[in-house]
Amino acid sequence: MEAVRRSGGVFMAKNKLTEKLKEGVSVDEIEHFARKYTMEVFTVAALLVGAITSSWDFFTGPKLTILLFTLGSVLGVFFPAPVERGLKQLYSFTYKQEKTTQMIFGAVQIVVAIFIPFVLFGVFGLLAGTSYHYYTRHARSNIDTTTPRKPPGASGDEHD
């Protein structure tokens, strides 16, 4: 029984992961990942740099960053359609560019994260607000499509 379970899916995936951890990640794999997800890598780096620069008061401090993130979230929740259109234009423009231009946009994003991180976090607040609206709308539609269950004892039968 144990041999069958070990050759099955869960244990094979775990063994593959542990083998990958033992082998390590090669430089070629990292380069391939970074080429495939250029904007995502720069965005994560910009978020980390922005969090560090705003937390330790390098230029502006965390108060303005938190305020702009909150204002962006509120705008995204209350005005999801216009905010979503603007964000789609911004990101579709960015992702349609060549890799070199994407790298320049990524470098600019990191520079913005260093000097004015509240702008970066304001945009992420807009993303958070629209995604909150998106997920609550889909959760509501999933709830509406399910058939309501009758409470116990609502079958109409009388019991002694």
C-alpha cells in the first residue's frame, strides 16, 4: 500500500519538490523566469524597495504612503468602472512594449519607489479597490445562483 501511495501524485510532487530544493535553481532558470515575467519581477522589486524607503523615512515616510493607498482603495471600491478602465490602459500599454522598454518602465518604477513610494502604493490601492469590488461581485453572483436550502423542519410535516 505504501509503495502504491508513494508512486501516486501527491508523493511524487513532494519528491519532485524536494529534489528541486536539493539541486537548487540554476542561473539559466532564473534568467528564463525573469525574461518571461519581466514586469512582475520589477513590480515585486519596486514594492520591496518602496516598503523599505517609506518605512524608514528615506524621503517621505509611511504616513503619506498609507494615506494614498487607502484613498486609492476607496476610489477603487466606489468608482470601479472608471478606475478599472484607466488601469487596463496603463497595464496594457506597458505589457505591449518590447522587453527593453519594459525594463526601462521597470527601472522607472523602482526609481519612483525610492523617491516617491506613495505614488506606487496609491496605484496599488486602486488595484486593491477594484479587485475587492470584483471579488465581492463574483462572490455575490455565486451565492445568488445556488439553490437555497430549506431549514430543518420546513418540509411541512408536523411532528409530535
